[in-house]
Amino acid sequence: MLTTDPQQTAPTEGLRARRRRRTRAELHAATVRLVRELGFAHVTVDMISTEAGVSPRTFFNYFPSKEAALFALPGSLPAALADRFAEGTGQDTDAVLRDLGDVLADHLQEAAQSPREMEDILRIAEGVPSVLATFLAQCEAVERDLAGTIARRTGTPADGESAELLAGIAMATVRSALKQWSRTSDLHDGAGPAACVRDSFTALRALLGRAAVK
Amino acid sequence: MLTTDPQQTAPTEGLRARRRRRTRAELHAATVRLVRELGFAHVTVDMISTEAGVSPRTFFNYFPSKEAALFALPGSLPAALADRFAEGTGQDTDAVLRDLGDVLADHLQEAAQSPREMEDILRIAEGVPSVLATFLAQCEAVERDLAGTIARRTGTPADGESAELLAGIAMATVRSALKQWSRTSDLHDGAGPAACVRDSFTALRALLGRAAVK
């Protein structure tokens, strides 16, 4: 995708984008706070909007539901990480999966809420079907975006099967890593899930590279 | 999982199970009929219940939402297919993925709605976020069940990373196949998605087995 020269548009664009990011973050934080305090079922969009000092109408400019506000996952890799991956060397499946694991772990490390908060949210997702469904839909949006970035790296079509399969494999690996991380929460002592994502990609590549499933 | 001898319990179990299966199928059919006629947004659980001749209370014994009734995917492989896969030979990743592709394609062929109906439903899922989210949640339930069956085949723990990763890869492949199938609906001339699932597993195994991503 072509973008205009950042030098020319940065001041105005930057201000508006920053304000939007701040409101989004405030709505997310208000949702997490209220859900912790009152339990997911008892929190409404009206309550979140009041807590964040905006109208419900504004809330819906940012999120389609309280479930979405609870996760507030970005739908795509940041441009810098996507470029780093797309411009990486090695077109073979193993190199692509290795570098995907790297950028996804880096992304989680930078973007993530505090590990404690993330654990709380994943636990709610286990117990509330609509939250799990929203989490999976957000993962699928990342997956679709990722397929385009993988296609850039490998020179294949964005809706081609190879890019789609690799994106699906990568996101299945991230989800598996998050499950492992949340299962062993007593062991990782406040550390975030990035290390688990790296481990899972290593396990994936070993699984695909060796003879017997272990 | 151990089950009781089917010879002993079949007569009673069979009758109740058959009645449940029939009511479930009627609710699903009523949902599809109404959604086609009126559009997804205009259909309510009350309307579906009336159409199927049951109370809304009964509806909720079968499905948590109209979204779930629209798909009505079974949450697990039928026992006969699961056994065939678990007892298959070959513990290496490639053999496991090959046999997974076979049983999942067979399952889709047997269980599936008419191809036309399935296309309609997938098209609704593309456009309605809550339907897509429900579809993904139902896929995740199948994935979790599949991990247990894969663990049976490979002799690894059911919540172990290998079984989970393979199940995630398999379901990502099924989802990719359904996308390809629904994208090329004008080409497959009324045929169901089973052939696409077989093709996608072949593409997956080639992708994992060869040097460059194509």
C-alpha cells in the first residue's frame, strides 16, 4: 500500500490519530476496570461510556460491543513490523514461519496490556462464549491482514492458498501459545506471553520438520 | 473416552437421541428458511420457535442463539470417523495431516447441508460479524475435540502442544478450503466443499514438504 509522505501529513494526521488512540485506550481501560469490579455480565455499554466520559454513540465509533472493547486488539501488525517481516530473507516455509513467530512475539510484547490484565481477559474468554467468539473474530481479522503481508514476502497472491494457510498456521500457533501461557500462569511469574509465543513457534517448526509427532 | 456397550443401551438411548436430533434439525431448517426469506437481521428466536412448533425455552435447550442455529455444526467428529483416524497407521506429521484431511472431508460430505445452503450460510457469515464469530467459535469447539483425538493417535497428552498445534493447523486448513470453495462457487457446479478440503490438505502437505512457498 502506498502512503503519502509522512513529513507532509504527520502534524495534523498525528494529532487526530493520537486523540483517537487515547480515547480507544480509555474505553478499553474503563471496560477492564468495570468488568473486574462487577463481573462481565453486569457491565453495559452505557456504564463504560459514563466511566470513560463519552457518549454511547462515541463508544460505538470505536467498538461494536463491550466484548470488543475488552480485547481492543489491533486488527493488523504495525507497519514497521509488517515491513520488517515482508522484507526478510528466505522464502521457504520454515524461514517464513520463523520470522512470523519473531514479529508476532515482538508485537505482543509491545502492544500487550499488562500480563496480569491479559490473563484476566483470557480467563473471561474461557467462561463467556460471546467473549471467546469475539476473541476468535479478532484473531481472524489479524489472520486476514497477515495473509496479505505473507503474500508480499513470498510473492504469491494475497487471497492465494499458500498465504492463507501460513497465516492460519501462524495464528493457530499464537492461540496455542496463549492457552499454554494462561495454563501455566503460576510458573511465569508476571512475565508476558511473548516468550510462550517464541516457544510455540519453535515447537511448531520442530513438529513440521521431524519424523514423529512427540 | 470409554463408552458403555452400545448393544445394551441402544434401544432407549437411540429413541431419545433420534428425537433430539430431529428437533435440532427442524430448528436449524426453520432458521435457514426464515433467514433466506427475511434476512438475518429480521429473524428472532421467537419466530424460529414458532416456525418449528416449539417454545423459545425449547429452542435454548438446543442452541444458545439464532447464529448458532444457523450453523448447527456438530461439536465433534462422529465416533466412527474419530476411531478410524485414531487407529490409523503412521505417527509422523505428514501421515497425521493426510488422515486428518481424509476424515474431515468425509465428515463434511456426510454431515453437510446441501452445498447451496452452505454457500448461503458462509455468505451471511462474511457480512454479519456475530455470525462469523459464532462460526469461528464452533470451529474452535471442533478443534478442541480434534486435539483429543489426535493425542489418541500419537500417544501425546490431549492438552499437549503437539496435538493442539496439529488440530489448529487442520482447522485452519478447513477454513481456508471453505473460503476457496465459496470464492469459486460458479466453478464447482453444485458440488459440496469436500473436494476443496481434500485439495487444501494436499496443498498444505506440499507447502510443509517443499523448499519454497509457491
